[in-house]
Amino acid sequence: MSGTPLDRHARLCAGRSEGDHLRKARETVGMNQTELANALVIARLTVGRLETGQCAPKRPMVMTWAVAAFPPSGC
């Protein structure tokens, strides 16, 4: 299959929810929900609700989640 990296990413992610992406990011770095909740200074229950789609994450939360799961190197 050809296409741009964005096209390939779209095919791989088809059918996944935001919560699926958040859970995958957390699991990729080996964090459990409690560890991530502590890093984000939110309740573990909130992490679970975001991952299951019971709550919709706002952009600032997604950005904070990404930094907690994948901190910038060299800092």
C-alpha cells in the first residue's frame, strides 16, 4: 500500500476512540492508571473514565497526558 505516513496512520487508527489512544499511550510507557493519575494530579477514576469514553478529554488534558507519558528528552 502506498500513501503518506498520515494516510497509513489513519488506516491503523480507523475505528479507535480517543480513549483507546489515551490507553495505548499509557500502556506503551508501562504506566498503570494510578501512576498516570498521580503524574497528572487527577483521580485514577478520571483516567479510567477518559479511557473508556465516559468523559471526553479536552485538548489541554490530552497534551498533559502526552507529556506525562512521553516526557521530552534532554530536560
